[in-house]
Amino acid sequence: MTNMVYLPALCNDAVFLILYKELYFRHIYAKVSGGPTLEQRFESYYNYCNLFNYILNADGPAPLELPNQWLWDIIDEFIYQFQSFSQYRCKTAKKSEEEIEFLRTNPKIWNVHSVLNVLHSLVDKSNINRQLESMYSRVPECQVTTYYYVGFAYLMMRRYQDAIRVFANILLYIQRTKSMFQRTTYKYEMINKQNEQMHGLLAIALTMYPMRIDESIHTQLREKYGDKMLRMQKGKRE
């Protein structure tokens, strides 16, 4: 945090500092080789706690107006950092005994129940189910990510037909709107990565539950995963 030592002297606005730190840690996660340190992961978690407590503890709507894109980026990054920490915590081979003990004695940091509690509380506070039902479609990354997680959840529940329907719909949407995304942005890279992942998941779902889908999507699957789908159908693992 050495780059942020002078921030309090420059600004006494607590909310500004929280938002600045959120961008600071987001940059570390995205750009720093080797990823954030354990201390930075913890500090980022506490910063998110401060931000969400500010929003959730307000008597009415929090006096904070941010663009829809920025709001989505905050939630998306919060979930990403939780996922990153979960993976980091499981890789104990290269960690010192001190790091392992520190993780063991701080089980509530980036805990799944804490993260879910925050997300459910934000849903309740915002009345998003009633007020913003279609708002996600105004942010393409939000729409793609929503379909990705819904489709993945259906796949894990073995609801293959629903998973196929969700993946096929969003892949067709990406195919038709790809020209809208700027190729130089990291958002384009994210959507392109999820596009590849969803093609793979759709191939698995179709192997488990063969059914008709849009011909253009089916053609892409044959080109990318034709051989693998045949091997899966034959029960081969390689």
C-alpha cells in the first residue's frame, strides 16, 4: 500500500478513498505479475466490506450515484476476487507455514457465506428484482456473465436441456453483436474468453442431451469440438 500512503492527506472524503482503493486493488489483480499478496487480498476484502456497509447501512438509498457500468464492474470484481482467493487458499504447496497458519486463523476473510450474505443483502436493499429486471441487458458484459453462470448452474444440476437453451441463446447474441465490442479493451478479452468457455460447456451438455440448436452455433461447435464430442459420446476420457 506504499503508493497510497499520501491519499488521506489529499482527500478527506471516505467514500472517494474507498472507490479509489477498489480501483487500486482491481489494477493489482489484473496487471501485477504473480498477483496480489496475501495482505493485499485481505485489504481488498476489508475495503469491499467498507463500501457495502456504507450502502447497506444507509437509512434510505445511499447518497452515491455511479454509472451502471461501474456498478457492475464493482460487483463483478468482488465475485472475481472471491473466486481468486478460493483458488489461492487451496494451493498450499508453495506457501510458508506462517501463511497457512494465517489463513487458518482468519476463516471469515473471503468466506463463501460472507460473500453470499453481501450479495443477498444488496438484492434486498435495491429491490433489483422489481425495479431493474431488464437493466442487465444495457451492460453487455453483465448479460454475458449472467447467462454464463446460469448455464453453468443448470449444467451442474444436470438440467442439460435448460443449459443448452441458455448457452445457445447467449452465444447467438455474442455472435450477432460482437462488432459492438472494442477489441482493444479488457472487456472484449473477458467476453471472448467466456465465449470460448461456453462453447466448451455447450459441447458437454449436447453430448449428455443431444438436441437441435441454431445451425450457426452447431457449425462452430463441430469445428472446435467435433472430435472431442465424438470421444465423449463413446465414453473416452482422453
